[in-house]
Amino acid sequence: MAMRTRMKERFGSWSFYKEALAIGIPVMLQALIQSLVSLIDSFMVAGLGDVKMSGVNISGQICFIFMVMQNMICASGGIFLTQYFGAKQREGMRQSVAFKVVASLSTCIFYFLATFVFTRPVLSLMVIGNSQAELILEEGQKYMYLMGFIGIQMMISSILSSSYREIGRVRVILVITLIAAGSNAFLNWVFIYGHLGMPRLEVEGAAYATIIAKTVEMLLLIGYTIKERPEFISFSVFKRIDWALFGRILKKGSLLIMSQMMWVLSESFTAAIYNGRGNAAVVSGMAASFSIANLFFISFDGITTATGVLIGKSLGRNELDDARKEKTWMLSAAIIFGCIMCLVGVVTVLLVPVVFGNLSIDAQNICRAMLLLMALFMPLWTFVNTQLAVCRAGGDTKVGFLVDGGTTAVMIPMLLILAFFTNASPVMMYFGVKALDVGKIIVATHEMKKERWVVNLSNA
């Protein structure tokens, strides 16, 4: 009897999880489609050899930094958007979206500088010490310059798609993603290898395919928004910007942005260290592993979006006790879900010779080892991501800052010691770095008990 009572406290009703799945599954399917297209893209580029794939990969890592920055700006506004949606306050929703637009424009400036002006110097940071650095940089520069032409599309698409997700309207985003992703995959086939009478463009072909697909995605989102006229969109809001609210969003969001930027910069730093431990086989093997790993990393998008929407709405309605219960229910589900995704991750090792058979044997071996390692960490990562999603739902971005900042402070010296004073392989270095994530759970658990996240932001 006591066990049954405990289980009822730890796990919610089926109706609760059904609502979570209704939000999470379309988001995961969207991420899966994007990951499959990325995998197909990597498969096609891998057919060009280790050097060309390495060039695309290092460019992608730099673009990823700006993509994360853009996503965190949207997430900062989204914290308030979800709660205002729960409280049915239309003006607050519109001001939250206006914040996303204004803040995103500043990110675009830095993105254009990195892709158009300082392309080679930025890319060279990713291959310090690599024996084939010049060849990799030559290919990477071609790709990254063209990636500069998706800055505006990426900004508009992320603002609109994130806003729809934050109010639980996720199905239409899934359909639009499917169309854009299908276009990308088809155009990769056409441009990379020169089918249907088109010239063989190789690395540049992959970039052109992405530009067209991102433009299609943006136009579809704009078209749908014009048709539906969602309550969070109003151009007139820019005439009456609530700078006090902007300040509140920025205060909450600045820690979120800093924590995520610390994470992404540390990931880029570690990637640069790994890339320096050999030749193009190391770069392409590591890149290949992440292309496949994205197939099970989709779990993060699904569970964190569902957590943020459900708990954010409860907080916005001032149902604080319900939010506390939902926190426990989502964390319990995260453990089980993480274990399932661990098994999925192990199975994806079978894809290595199928998708990346054109890479060298050394690159394939690195890819296999990395996939098994990442699968092992899935329960831990799913749990800690859900913890951080709970905290963000109530505007407690301090937890993410403490977690990511503390880990980075320990990780960088540790990695430098491993790099300069040992012969550890990139895979073993990755294991050493990620083992520190156990500390993230400990810190997050301690901070969550303070309940800074149990706040109705729409009443403030």
C-alpha cells in the first residue's frame, strides 16, 4: 500500500502524460526529421572523403554557436510567453515576441561578421594542431561563407517556430519542418553530386541546398502566420514596447544565454582539442558520431518542451501546487525515458557502416566508440535537461548558470591537462569530460529545493 502511494506521488495520471506526449511527440518528430536530413547530408558529404566532411563539420560547429545563441534568445522570451499564455494575457505574449525580434537582430550582426568577414580566422581555431588543417580550412571556408546567407531565414524561423511551440501548437511546425527537410535532402542529392543536369558542386552544393530549404521553411512559417493571425503577433507592439518588461526578460534571459553560451563554447573548445589529436579521420569520425547521435538526442527537445509548456502554463495560472506535482511527475518520466533512449543509442551503432562506409576504418571506429559512450550517458542527460527545463519554466535561470559555469570551470583545466600531459584518445577525453555531468545533477537537485522556480511571472 505504501509502495502504491509512493508511486502515485512520483508518477502522474495517464491524462497528464497524454498531454505531455501530445506536445513532446510532434517536437521529437520534428527533431528526428531534421536529424535524418542532417544524417543524409553527412552521408552524401562523407562520400567526398574525410577532408571535405571535416571542412563542413568545423563550419557547422561555428554556425551551431550562433544557432544556440538565437535559440536561447527565443527561450528567454518564451519563458514569459508561456506564462502569459497560461494567464491569457495577450499583450504580455506580444511583448515577449517583440523581445525575441529585437534581441535576435543583434545576434545576426555577429553571425554575418563570422561568416562573411572573419571566416578563415574563425575556422582556424577549430583545427589547431591538425596535420591536415590547411586542406580542411580550404573546404570549410567555401561552406561557411555560403552559410552566411541563411542568417535572416534562421532568425525569423526560430522566432516563429519557438513561439508556436511555447503555446503548445506543435503540429503545424512538424509539417513545415517535414517539407523543408524533404527539400533539403532532395537538393543535397541534386547539387552535391550534380544530378538532373546540375553541375557537381560538392561542398558548395550542400550549402546551396541548406539556403534554399531554410528559405522555404521561413516562407511557409510566414504564410501560416499571416493566415492564422496568432494572438502573440502584432506589428503595432513595436510602437509601444514595454522596456520594463524587456528588462525583466533580459535579466532572466541573460543568465540563460550565458549558461548556454558557456556550454556551447566549451563544446566547441573541446571539439577543437579533439580535432587536434590526429588527422582528418578524427574530425570526420567525431562528426559522424554526432550526426547519428542526433537521432536519439531528439529526446531532449521533446521532454524539455513538454515540461516547459505544462509547468509554465500552471505557473501562469497561479496553480503553484500543481506545478510542484508536475515537476515530480516529469522528472520520474525522464528517468524511464532516458533508459529507453540509451537502448536506442546502442542500436544506432549498426548504422555506422551503412551510412559512413565511405569514411576510413579509423574514422568508423571512432564513430562507433563515441556512439556507445553517448548512449551510456542518455539517462543522466535526459534527467538533468528536464531539471533545467523545470527551472526555466519559472524563470529560475540561475540554476543553469551554476550548473554549466561550474562544469566549464572544472572541465577546461582538466581537458588541457589531458591534452598536453597524456596520450589519451579523443574518445577517452570525451568520457572524462562528460563524467563531470554527474555534478550537474547534484547541483541542480540542491538548487531546485529552494523553489526559486515556483513563480507566477505574469503577475509580477
